[in-house]
Amino acid sequence: MESKKSRGQDVIQVLEGEYALISLPADSSLTLPVGGNLKIVIHDPVEITLVLEVSAWEKIAAQHLSAKVGRGYRAIRLSQDFPLETVGVMAKLTGALAQAGVSIMAYSTYKTDVVLVRSWELTQAVGVLWDLRF
């Protein structure tokens, strides 16, 4: 079950499902399955990095035998109403999680920040993020 907490304009949303963090060679051909709560594709000259629900990855894994895959992640979406010029938001998020000993993979979009944490650290990570004040 997806859970969502809000405080004013801030929203912390734990997305349903287990996620995989995948590394593919930069020249890989890729067709992603339709559906799912979250798809992240980062394509740079060195590699393609994907974040997909494990069930979505399993649909295409046989086409990418050279992939490096980490499983067991949960996704936390943070929506805050900050101007793009705001400095230090991600530093504050990642710093607080690091201080608590929570390992993360984070990225930002235009409107949200997403933090991937190991499933066993989810409760701790949500607590740390909830306690932050901006």
C-alpha cells in the first residue's frame, strides 16, 4: 500500500513496490514495459542507469544479460514547493540520511526529489525525512 504524509506544502510519499537499480552499457537498445509507479532512465556516455519496479525489470532482463542489477530498493518521493533557485535542498536531505547511516540513491526532477533506500531502511529513512524542517 502506498503511504503519503503531508505537512503544509511538503508531501512524503512511499511508492508501492520493490525497485531495482540497473546499469547497462551505454550503447544498449532499450524498450521499457508500460505501466508502473516509477521509471527513471539516465543515459550518459558511460552507461544507462535504470530504476524500475522489479516486476518491470523481470519482463526485459533476458534481453540485457550484461546488466548489473541491485534489488531490494524502496522509493520515497518528496514533493515540496521550492523555487528552482533554492540552494541546499538535496544537501539537507542527503546529509540527514547520511548522519542516520541510511545509504541512498537520489535524483531530482522539476517538481520532486526521489530517494531510493534499501527496504530494511525504509522506516528509518521516512522518519528522518519527516523530521526535517525547511
